[in-house]
Amino acid sequence: MDEAIQQSGEWFIKGKDITSVSIGVYSRGEVFTHHFGELDEGQGNRPTDDTMYEIASVTKTMTGYLAARAVREGK
């Protein structure tokens, strides 16, 4: 899981408009969290578990889907 997250995070921040990303995965009772890039380009301020990101339109759709799925699964 760690390797998959590492590859995805590195690929994601290669975009010109993306300077940082945090990826969290919950799988089989384990939590995997990794942070990539810098919050402000060139400043060396890396994201952490306490970093707050703005929620964009796409994440609203994903959050709604995940919440509905969890309800259907009785979680």
C-alpha cells in the first residue's frame, strides 16, 4: 500500500498547478497517510497530518459517493 501511495503522490504533484497533496487510505483496519510537495512552492513547508485543504467540486462528489456507500453498507 505504501508503494502505491508513494507512486500516486509523486505522479500527482508533477502537474504544473499542483504544489502539494496528502493521500490517506484506510484498508483492512490500517491507516496509511503520506504527504507530498510543498504548501508554498520553494518555501520548504511540507504538508502534515494537520494541513487543511480547500474542498473542490470534485471532492464533494467523491465524499457524497463514499458517504452513501457507507450508509448502504451499514457502517
